[in-house]
Amino acid sequence: MATTRCCCVLVLGFAALLFVSLASATEVSYDGRGIKIDGERKLILSGAIHYPRSTPEMWTSLFKKAKEGGLNAIETYVFWNAHEPLPRQYDFSGNLDLVRFIKTIHDEGLFAILRIGPYVCAEWNYGGFPVWLHNIQNITFRTNNEAYKNEMKIFTTLIVDMMRHENLFASQGGPIILAQIENEYGNIMWKYGQDGKDYVQWCADLAQSFNIGVPWIMCQQGDAPQPMINTCNGFYCDQFSPNNENSPKIWTENWSGWFKDWGSQDPHRTAQDLAFAVGRFFQLGGSLMNYYMYHGGTNFGHTAGGPYITTSYDYDAPLDEYGIPHQPKWGHLKNLHVLLRAVEKTLLYGYRRDIDYGNWMSATVYSYEGKCVAFLGNSNRKLDITVDFQGKNYTVPKWSVTVLPDCYTEVYNTAKVNSQTSILVKRPNQADDGREPYKLKWVWRKERIEDIKKNGLVPDSVLTTNKLLDQLSVTNDTSDYLWYMTRFDLQPGDPFCGKVVTLHVHTYGHVLHAFVNSKFIGTQFAKDGKYEFVFEKNVQLKQGTNDISLVSATVGLPNYGAYFEDVKTGIHGPVQLIDYAANITKDLSSNEWIYKVGIEGIRMQLNLVHTPHQHYWHAEALPTNRPFVWYKTTFPSPLGTDPVVVDLLGLGKGEAWVNGKSIGRYWPSLYAGKDGCPYKCDYNQSYSGSQCQTNCGQSTQRWYHIPREFLNNRENVLVLVEEFGGTPDVVSVQTITVGSVCANANDGTNLELSCQGGRVFSDIKFASFGEPQGTCGSFKRGSCEAPWALSFIKNRCLGREKCVIPVSEYWLGPTGCHAAEYRLAVEAVC
């Protein structure tokens, strides 16, 4: 199937050679101040959006929202294992259509940054490497190794040629202005010694040999050979300097939030801190900044890495997993982006002067052709600081940057959020009559528990050997599951015959299920990041033949670190029977082991809509809390255009398909720890991924995204394979939307309020301009307020999807207050 798809795609690709781009070729160059587009320095504000983590139907909407949010470029990795799951069998269909993705970026008038790698990390399964690489003789990843370099060159050449044939490089009139080779290699290069250094030079030479007409970058590579541009990744890159004075200061990954593991809380990075990081970067000479991520999306299928990366890759990004603007982050950054792009020429061409006030307070002034831009940066985490700048006092809040686009007027401060907060709500799927939630009706069937037949064989087994093998060497990661099966006889008088003994299994997991004589005896999974563990359960053995079937399951493969291809997976042993009371052990590690890849339901295509085994499903006696059970139901497509999710609370662990498309692994039974979620999240701290967490004591991931592109017009099929045991009784399909918005905006700003999905404002629950108290959801009027605020806002907003409120006494009325600064607090219902 993969080969067939490949042929179709490549034929279409070469047919596109007949297409002549209407856009003229663009010269992309650079100097020490920035990237040049046709000779003019350009401030690049980019956002990472990964095509396999979204769908083609979403791409246009995501790009429009990115553009509306002030960005002028989109960045993506290229995912080798998605495109070449088996050697020379390529897939560029559906949401893997990289050419369509880049062309859609171009259609929206945006630049593109293509990070080919082909190692990507990205919390993606195996770092983007196809697992079949693992089984090539004498291969070592990411070093001066001929076997690896040969495969890397073949795939990189394929991608470069595909982009070139489609005229997608800027030098051909396309949107791609930068390309990347390798990825964050400098973080681990030292472990490879001279071979690592030689490999970096080889990568640079390979990149240059393609002659694509746009610059190449290497991120986190301090010794990147010229003309490679070395770039920075991290939460903060204001102190970064490139390794050559002729290279611009580029931030390839500004981590807008953080990823989530199964069993962990939800990470959050505040809008204020993220804006502070951006402000500091451009204050100190930055020219290109890319958010990682701008839209995180969803790890469909088995694409999540880690191990233990969740199916949701929301990343707390400015656009959430479903593509909804994550407010106030999206709006707060938009205001900064608009301001930075308005003064880009002064920043990129102007004379720079730095002023150090001490106590972590500084000013940077850019002057060009009679224009002046100033940044007042306060990196002090504890103190607001007042400074005299050019004869005027400015108070800069702690851990913030104030921007004066004319060196006089404060237009933006990173700590002052003047954009709405959106409160998302989930609504039940209404039946066709729209009057009541649709109740799911389930059918079910058992998954076959593999065992050895009387003749000693296992149907569809792939290997028999007298040793325990690494899981990846057998599965090539074509399935999460590998069966290890063995048989042994106990004769009369054997010390283990008829006794209760302990089955001891040493595994590198990540999950182990054990069956003895076809009876389920237990499950265990890795915890706290320790993927090596020992499973022990008491078992009753019988005289004669005894069978042991062990299922090893992976939950994403490693994606980072040196030599991660050597990380063990699966059962390496020992596998033993132990009588602790008698202090005797029977080691089964060198027994004859039979291996079988995957589960029978997948071979029978139970996950698909049309399967020859449809009539074997049962409608009665729905089992619950039983491991290895298939469930199936149908549901109508939710009305409207809001994003669709399925609530899987009540289930254990498994995988879900909608109309035959995998929406990813699910594990709602794994709960986050109860500690680590602060009552109040302070922005004035250096972010590291662990602050400002939420969802303590709750299911790690309860809701799973169903892209509308996966849905039919009417009836849809939802299939679950339940691995641990649970109940589907409370599973429900829902839509997610903005239910209400609130804001607390400063005097002198324009406050934008917006619902989404065509909804309009139906009520203004609260509005007060003056000195309102409280926070979103609990606003209270202060001692003074403007008399017209509520009526003005109702007139401006009710019945509209969007509205803009000028925050000033001129429009809202005199406050009668004597405060230094007034605020407008609003809460509105969509």
C-alpha cells in the first residue's frame, strides 16, 4: 500500500514540473544584522506548525490565524519515518502531503522555513528516524558512519529534489527562505569525539552541494562551518551570539510552552514571560524568531515519542491543539508582533546604543533616518524599576520589557496583558433533532490471547529462537505489541510442579501483560520515567505442559540523546520462575521463544469501517474492566464547525480510530500527581517547563481530538481497542468552543474581543472602567467607575462575533477616580 501511494504522489509531483510559478524568483541572503529578501533586511516572525500533527483541512485556517497574529513565516520539520516507513516505500498522502503544506503557506502570503534534519527530536517517535534504520548492519546514528550517512543522504536528497521540482525554494519563486540540516547536534556531539566533528562538516558539505539558492541553518551548533548559520533553541535566547560576525542572530525554537508526558500535569508558560523573552531578544539585536510551537496539534496514530509523550501535543502554544487561539497568549503576542514589524527597518538598519542602569535594568535605543525606537528591559525578578529615559520617568514592571516606538510613548509592556482570556467549554453532541445529547450504543468482541498450539506452533509467528530479543529488532515498530511465548514441561517430582511460584520478568517495557496457561495474571507499566522494571506475580503451575505468553507494549520510542538507537526495548530477561520459600529458580531465558508481532484484531482489520469480520461483534453483555477487548459504536457528525473531541474517561489504555483513522493512543486511567499546581502563577520567573502547572490529580488526557476531516457527513464509526480494561458507558462525543471571554485592559489601549466559530456575543455579564477588583470570573466594581462603560460595550459587542473597545474616558465616560492608571474589566458570554 505504501508503495502504491508513493507512486501516485511522485507522478503528481513530476507532473507539477509543467507548472510555471507565477511568482518571481526571490534572492535570499544575509549579513550580521538579518535575513535579506531581495537585498532588504526583513524581520522574520515565524511559528512552528507540523503538518502531520494537523490535517490539510486545518492548514489554511491555522496559517490565516498565524498571519492575523502578526507572523510572516511558518516553520516545519520533515518527518522521515512518516514518509519512509519501510525502505524506499514512500508516503506523501493526506496530512503527509508536504508539497501541499508548503504551497498552502505560499498561498497565504507567508514565508516558509523547512527544517529537513532529518533527525527532528520534536517529541516524535524515534526522533523522526524510521525504525528499520536500527536494523541495518553496523549502523550508528548521527555520526561519521557510512551506513547512516548513505541513508540520510538518500532521504535528504529526495526532499530537496521534491521541493526543487515544485519550485518551492524562494530562489525559484517559492516561499522557502531557509533550510535546516541536522538538529541540535551540538548538545550531544562531544559524545562522538572526532567522528562527531567530521559528521558536522559532512552535513554542511551535503547541504551546500544541493545549491538550493537559500541559506542553510544549523541549530544549537556552535561550531557550524561557514556558510551554515548557527542558531539558538531555548526558553530564552537574548544572550545568544552567532559564531560569525556576518551571521544574523536567529532563534529557531522559542519554546512557547512545554510537552506533556503520560502521568504528568499540564505545563503552562505565561503570556507575560513568553512576551518578555521575545522583547529581550529583539532588544538585543535579534532578527528572526520562531515559536516552537505556534500550533502543537495532535500525535495521531503511533507518532508520539518520548517514551510516554501524550497524544495531545498542545504545547500551551498560541494556537491550541484544535486551532483555537489560546487567549490571552495569542492576542498578547499579536500586539507585540504588530509593533515590532512596524519598526523593523529601524531595528535592522539603525544605530544601536545600550544603557545600563544597574540592578538588571537596561535600555537599548535604535536610531535610523530620524526615527528612534527604545526598549526598556527590566530583568529583575523582584522589583519594579523607575528610570529617567531622555528626561521622562518610566516605571518598568519586574521581569518585563517596555517598547517605545518613538522613544517617548509607551505602547507596549510585556507584563501588561491587554487581550482577552477565552474560557473554553465542551458541549454534548446533539442528535439530529438537536434537542438532546446523542447516546452511544456499543458492540464488542474479544481480542485473541495468543498461545502455543498443541503442535507447538503459533499462527503468523515471525520468529523462533532460544533467546530473548530486543522488541524493535523483531517488530521494526510496525506495532506497539510483541508477543513472547514459551512452553515447558513439568514432570512428576519437579520442585515447581503443582506449586504456587513467582513469575519474574525483567523488561525494558514500557508495558507488560502476562498470561500463564491462557489465564491473565497481571499487567505492569513503567512509572516515573524508569522504563526498566521487574514484573513479579504468583502463578499456579501444573504437571505436564505449561505455556507463558508475555505481551510487551511500547508507548512511544526515544527521540533524544546520543546513541538513543541503542536504548533497549522489550523483554531482555531474565525470565524466571522462583520459589522464594525453597530458594530455587528455573531460568526460562534460554528456552525456545516464539515471537508474534501485533494483535489479532488489527490483522482482522477490526479498526476499519469495512471488514470481512463485521458480523462477529456482540451487542449483549457488554464486558467492562476486562483487558484486551474491542468496542465499536457509531455517532452522527456534530452540527456546526466547532472542533470535535471524544471524552474517553472510564477507559483504561488503548488506541482509538474514527472511520478507520487513528486518533492516537489513549490512557485516561493514568492520573497526574496531586502536587505541583500552584494556586497562583507568577510570570516573574525564569521558565523551565515545570512552573505554572494545572490538572493535578486529574486524568492526564481525557479528551481526544477528532479532526472534522476524519468525519463523514452523517454516521461515523468509533472503534476502541481496550488494553487495560475499562468501561465505554460514559464515553461521549463533544464539541469545544469559546463559551465566554473576559479581559482586564489598561487605559489607552484598544481591547479586541472575539467569540469563534460564527458565534456572537449574547450577554455582557460585567463591565467596569475605573478601578475594578478581582480576576476573570470574579470581577467586582471598585470605588469609582465610568458611567457609560456597560452600555457602550453592549452597543459595540452584542450580536457581533468580534468587537473593538477603545479603553478611555472619552468613550466610556469620566471615572471620577484619582488613580495613576485606570483599567477596564469585562466579562462577556458567547
